[in-house]
Amino acid sequence: MQQKGKTIAVKTVGNYMREMGIKAQYIRPYAVTTIDSNFSEKLVNILNEEFNPEEPNAVWCSDITYIWTYEGFVYLTSIMDLYSRKIISWVLSTTLEAKWIVEAINKAKSSRNITI
């Protein structure tokens, strides 16, 4: 209406839209949520897809997943020993911070009596 040179109040337009059953749709602007990093030069694949170690504590892997609860999302960080395929440590947190990963690793080290 403004482009055609007509003057009308926003509330009046809202009333007309409500009478016609039309609703405005807000389009959220695109937001970048990840950081694109080139790790190809920094990281080395030392596991080389050998997922069956010959002794305990040779290879651990970790995962972070989120779980919906009535109070909101919680994040479960777990550490698994690939030899036994058992979870050796886990931490439940309300934020996705690196300190929870460090805590899970420290718990795994203490449960396996590793001092390194």
C-alpha cells in the first residue's frame, strides 16, 4: 500500500488481514552456526580405520549426543574403549562446552588408572 502512495495504519492492515484469514509470515534471516575450518594439514589419521585394537586402553572414542528432557536439552558425552566396546566414562551437562569433554576424559583416565 505504501508503494502505491496510500497511507494506512499498521493496525488497520492487521484487522483487514484477520478478516480475510491472512497471517504474516516472518522469515528468519540466515545465520551461520558452524565454523568452517581446514583441518586437513593439522590432523593426522593415526587410527587408519583399524577399529579392533589388540589390547584394552589402546584406542578410545568419544561421542556427544543431546537428549530432550522436560527441563530442556541435556548433552551426554561418553568415552568408549574400542577393545571392549564398553562405555568407560560419561558426563551429563546442560551446555556444550569443551570442559565437559575434558571431564569425561579425566573420569575415563581415573577409572582405568591411567596417569598420562
